[in-house]
Amino acid sequence: MKVLVTGATGFVGREVVRQLHAAGHAIRMLARTPTSARVQEAVSRWGVEVRPGDVLDAASLEGAARGSDAVIHLVGIISEVGTSTFENVHLGGTRNMVAAAQHAGARRFLQMSALGTRANAASRYHQTKWAAEEFVRQSGLDFTIFRPSVIFGPEDQFINLFARIIRLSPVVPLLGSPRARLQPISVAAVAAAFVCSLSKPETAGKTYDLCGMEALPLAVIVDEILQVMGRKRLKLQVPLQLARGQAALLEFVFQRLLRKPPPLNRDQLIMLQEDNLGNPRPANAELGLPILRLRDGIAKYLAG
């Protein structure tokens, strides 16, 4: 099967491409900068075909999906900057990719969403992910939607962030509600869900939660990281109002002055106030996903 992948140079995208290649699929990558090191690495390592294009620019997608049997749409952001807003990237980008798939006759469409996405979500991140899901559901394509929880792996931006803090500071700040629970899942399992579903037509029209079997508060996740690294640190729960002030300041400095996505924003704090839980059993059973405990998974790439 020939598969067009968006977001192929990202954390999840690189694992999806690796597994697509291992499964024998022909891979086409949409790339804003075809000459970048990561794109060229994918070409040399996995034999990827590159098509220039940007999901925010509908005109640039003309012909990108032509000849493809399926589209895997992974592009998403966790922080905004410039025109890369949640609305533009999550909803606008999805609309453009659905249109490209429809015009090219690519019937299969796999959508990356997020756990916690729902119609009445409090955060704009989840609101726009929901709007994108609804658009995909109404597209007439043979869609499958995946909602991952926090994803861990060698190049993740979650576990590795806390690992850096642990290496540099005697105190680890904890944001959000101390009672909110997460279900971290490995990047290998997330990628496997996308790749396996291509060969399972019965997954069309379905939405799957992708999450681990463990429901853990953030403090427990930090404890797991500390144990794997063999370190001891003081954990400090940051009051919500103080965290909001810090996030607002970071948004101003990074978005307005540096023109970069901030490392923390107020929308993320909204999400950290609530449980981020799902049902992993349907995806595990129907797609045969690898089940990996958080501690076992992070032990493979975190050193003391």
C-alpha cells in the first residue's frame, strides 16, 4: 500500500515511518522543507518519496496524495505561535488534508487526535481536536481516529523534560491538579496502531483510545522517573494561580518577542487540571498493540 504521511519528521511520525517500512508499505512524506536533515535521513534510510507541501496551505497540497491508497495525518501542535494556532493547524490543516485525499481518490484516512477530546472540552487544544474529528467523520472517507494519551519514548518531550529538570535541579515542580491522572503509552504502540489499522478494514469508522493500562498522577510519574534514574528530589506542587502567571509570562516572551512556541501555556494548565483517561482495551485487542509499563519503557532510554 502507498501511504502519504504528514508530520513524518516528528516524534511519532518517525516511528510510524519506521514501522510502515518494516511492514512493506511504500511511503510518501509531506514536507515543508524537503532539504532538511530529517527528511533526507528518511529518504536514505527508508526510501521515502518526498512531496513538498504545508497542511496550512491548501494550494501546496495539490497532487500530494495522488496515487496514494491512504493518508496518515499526524500534524498537531501543543503550543501556538504566529499563524500556527490550534484552529489553523488542527482544524484548518485537517480540512486541507481531507480535501487533498478526496481529490486524489485516497479512500483511507487515519487521523491523529488526542485523549480527552470531546465536544464540551474546556481547553482550546481539545476543542479544536474535536472539531477536526467531526470534520473527518463527515468526510465520507474510510477514516479511523486515534486518541493517544501522553506518549513516551527516547525523544519524547514529556518524560525527557522531567529528566532534564531532575539532572539540573534539587526540586521538581508539579503543575496541575495533584489528583489528575494520566495513562502514558509508548510511541511504539501508538505507531503500531496506525500501521496495523491499514491492514484491518474493520477498523474503518472507529475511534480508538490509545493509552496505557496504568492511571498515574503526575507525582507518581515523576517518582517512576526518579527510580529509573536512581535519583532523589523534592517534589513541589506549584499553586494554580502562580502557574497561570508563569504560563502567561512565557506566552508573552516566547510568542510575542521570540516568535517561538512557549514551553508552557495556559491551555496546557487547563488540561492538567482534569483526568486524562481512556479505555485501552479495544485498541489493544483489535490491533494487538504492545503493552509496556511506564517504568519498563522509560528504563530503556533514561540513564542516571
